[in-house]
Amino acid sequence: MQFDEFYMQLALNEAWKYQGLTYPNPAVGAVMVENGKLLSIAAHQKAGTSHAEVLALIAAYETLSGEKIEFDPLNSEESHDFLLKLPPKFFASCTIYVTLEPCAHHGKTPSCASLLSRLKLQRVVIATCDPIKGHDGGMNLLQNVTFGILREKAEILLEPFKIWQKRAFVLFKLAQTSNGRIGGGYLSSKASLSHVHQLRERCDILFIGGNTVREDRPTLDCRFTEGNAPNVKIYSHTSDFDSEIPLFKVQDRKVEITDDLSFLDQPSFVLVEGGEGMLQSLQKKIDWLLIYQTPKLSTNALSYNIEMNLDFLHTERMGVDMMIWSKQVGY
Amino acid sequence: MQFDEFYMQLALNEAWKYQGLTYPNPAVGAVMVENGKLLSIAAHQKAGTSHAEVLALIAAYETLSGEKIEFDPLNSEESHDFLLKLPPKFFASCTIYVTLEPCAHHGKTPSCASLLSRLKLQRVVIATCDPIKGHDGGMNLLQNVTFGILREKAEILLEPFKIWQKRAFVLFKLAQTSNGRIGGGYLSSKASLSHVHQLRERCDILFIGGNTVREDRPTLDCRFTEGNAPNVKIYSHTSDFDSEIPLFKVQDRKVEITDDLSFLDQPSFVLVEGGEGMLQSLQKKIDWLLIYQTPKLSTNALSYNIEMNLDFLHTERMGVDMMIWSKQVGY
């Protein structure tokens, strides 16, 4: 068995669970192992909270000591303080697997690279390097680095992050039956809906087709997660919308009707919801497709027509549904 | 972390890779761990070859000793002999995770339960018990058994095995695009095709719709795996088929044209290939659906109409495709 690859794959799988949700940060996973013994699996969950390495270290501390910590491990500052006060050799026989080079950037707390170098782990195994100038260089602070394990897979995980630095990362969300029918009411499980609402909460713009607005009369809020509703752009050449459509009534949100796609040139995270028309109009702009596939075959809903080549990137179970992350290729 | 669940899940995942291919045996996975250190992951691959426990033990031996064995570990007899000649305490600090109670049945080689009891492992963790009278009782031969870890998931893995003891296990295979289009030439990756051909090789009967035979003029052999072509039943009320259709020309196979479904009452493994018509005609008889989903959206191929509720059971990557095991529910 290729153990380095095995543990790195666990870190990658964990990171995928938070893909998109860490915006504007990258999705990152980390795994702690001591003499081949798995101690913890963790991932960065949300910008402003602890990085993956810190969460993996805290969870590894709990496994090794048998004690529960008494603060919130998502609190980055408390977690760093706690880890730095452990006995100097506490993690000396441990290896950490991280999907991305630990950050060298000092903010409120020490950087992860400096934390790891002070904790003096036996090995630090890194899949790929930090693509952002100023955040990189973490590797140089560390001893005993193994670099490049599952690098290609880690680069795919990192792709949205690299895109939204330069321009909009356009994620098209599609909820469908297993025979590819869309629309026809609520197709998806509660877990899927709650995931969509988390993505809506995190994105800069929710971009939706004019026809979908006219026909479905959606609210487009985040009621499943009680988060703030996203600002909405409606893709339409005309502005004749019934102002009674619920999405216009949501508090503290901007709604703009536009047929100008130049906003996609701005570094941002744009979530797209719509049907066949929106898929076709936006085809050249779509980076990734996120399909929530429900476990049924149906005659009721609509089939949709488009030619698009994809790469499947990752599959995750969402309640009874399956969530399929894929990338448009050949455009 | 729930480590027992974690390792059992690894064993289950590995077993799923050989679902259907172990016929008439059940799909079984096993994982070896020493003091929390992962040593090996294995699964039963094919009837007549080593069981999952034996393959996991052999691979664990290789990890622990750093030596490669010089015989084929799929050879059950040689593997048992080798394992029984190891120093008595070789695996004394190891735990084995097995998705199914080790067999108590003595054949050419000692049973897995007796092998494990002689190897005196620290713990034997078992997900669920052997449903076949005469094969069960393995647990009683063992010391330090932990039973019931991920039992429900293990029962799902075992379901085809339980069905094909009593009547035909009917697996409907469907190759489709991600927007649910079928037909239209070769949709699937080489890995998917080779997997289908392995299933064809293992099944008792390949059952195919008359319209598919007339329209696609298939060969239905196992050329990707160089295996023996399966016997074919064509579902049709009339026997007016062009005898030049390639499937009739394949050597050493029986072809029968029938509209009588009573053969499905016999304990057996029946693989079904067909389109919308076959799905609809056989709906009440379908146990599981196996979808090979290709990474593209298409306008060319046909959409299909049927109402069917499914449970997603397992997803596996097959080259660029995704293979989705699902179960029909509500019938």
C-alpha cells in the first residue's frame, strides 16, 4: 500500500466536503498520523475560522491525550495558543498530511507554517504549493517536508480558489432526477437544500435566469441555514418582472436585472441557478457544474438539452441525494 | 473519531469494488490494523480464490515483514498454508475488520474462522453474520469478537447474495449521459465497458429486450475481458430476429427467445441490458439498477421515461465515468 497517498486522499476527501464554503479561502484538508496510526481528519470549514492543520492538530491532541478541549476549535486564536503551550515534544512522532502548503502569512495568529515548525513534527507531507504570492513560502519554514503527494488531485481541489483570484468562478447548480429531469418542484433532499443555501450564503452573487424567475417565482434566500440572503442578478433583456415575486421582497439584498455579463470579469464567486436556457446562454462562462442528483427516475419533470463535456471531480452523499462536482472541459 | 467504523468503512468500500463479480459468493472486504496502524485493505474478488480475510492477512504480512510473498495470494490453499506456518504470535497485536462473519465451512482449505482462531489475533471485528445455515457459526470459533460495526451497511452490501440464494437477483444495467440520455453508440469509458463485460462473464443469464436486439444488433460477448460470453435470453413475444445479428454467432453460448419470466424464480444472477421498454416491462422484477454515468450532457441520445424510486447504495469511479449502484424501493 502507498500509505502517503492513502492519508493524503483522506485529507482531500475531507476538504471536498467544504468546497465552495470556504470562500474566499481555498478548501484544504489535513490528516494527522502517529507511527502509521490515524489520529484525526479535518478540513478548513469557513473563512475566519481555524485552518485545516490547526483543526487536525487539536483533534489529534484529543485522540492522543484522551481529553476533550474546552474551547471551540474553530476559534483560531485560542487553538494556536493552546497548541503552542503543549509540551515541546508532544507531536514529535507525528506526521501531518496537508493538501496545501501551510500558510506563511502572519495575521492575528501565527501562520500555520510557523506553528508547525514550532511543534516540530516528524514529517510534514504537502500535496501542492500555495499559488498566492505573499502566502507562499510556508514550506521554507518547515523541516522534513515531503512534497507533491497527490499533487494533481490537490490542484483540482484548489481550482476554484485560483480562478476566483482573477475573475468570477462560475458554479452552475443543477438539481435533477437520475434520468436527468429538472424542475417539477422540490427535487432534492433536505441535506442538498441546506447545502445549496450554504453556498448561496457564501457566494458574492446569485445569478439566475429570467425565465426561471418568471416561472418558478422563487425566494432565493437561505432559510434552511438561517443565513443572509445573497445579492441576486437576474439575466434578462427586459425588466418586466412581477414585483410580487418573493425574491424581490427579501430584506437586505440587492437585486439587479441585467443582460451584461461583464461583472463575471471581477474576482468573485458567482453561483448560477437556472434551467436549460441559462445553461445554454452561459455555456462559455461556466467553470464547474454542481449536480444534485436525486434517487429517482421520473416522467414528470423536464428533460434539458445541451452539449457539454465534463470531468467528474468528486462525488459526495447529501442525505438520500448524490452531489456531483464536475468541471466543464473543452471550452 | 470512531476508529472501528472508519476501518470497517474502508473494508466495505473495498468490497463494493467487486460487487456482483464474486458471484455466487458474497462481496466481502477486510482490513488489517496493528495498534491503530493500517496494514492492509482487501476484498474477495472471485469465487474459487482466496477470501477477503486471507488476502488482508497476506498483505498485512507483507507490510509488517517488508517482504514480498512468492506465490499468488489468490491461491487460497497456498495462502492458508503460508499463514499457518508463520511464527505463532506474528499477528498477536493485530485487529482484523471483516464485513461478514468469517466462514466456518471446511472445504479444500481450513475455514477462515478456524484460520483466524489459530492465528490468535488481538481482535476480530465483524459487521454482520453469515446468513447461510451451515456456513455460519464462524463467530463461535473466535475469541475477542466485536460484532455489529456498520451492520446495516454490511447488510446492504450482502443483499444480492441473500437474494440469489432464493431467486434471481435482477440487476438492470444502464449506460447514460449525465442528463439521462441512453443509446446513441458507445457512451461509456473503457473501464466501464470492461466492468460490464466482467459482470456478463459472471452472470447466469444476460437478459435483453427484443427491441434492443433488433435496433442495436449487439454481440453481447466479453471481448474486453476475453471471458466466455454469457447465455442470452431475449425478451420478446415473437421470434422474428435476423439470424445475422452478431449475438447469435457467438460460440459456446445458448440464446433463447422468450416472453416467460418464470425463470426469474430460480436462484441465479440475471443481468439485464435494455432501454426504456425493458425498464418498463421488467419494472416489478428489478432489484438493483447499475448506472454507468458518463461525464457529458448531450442532445443526441434518447431520454427515457419511467417512474422509479431508488436508494443510492454506492458510487465508484470507472475511468472517466461514474458507476452508481442503486436499489429499487417501493416495489
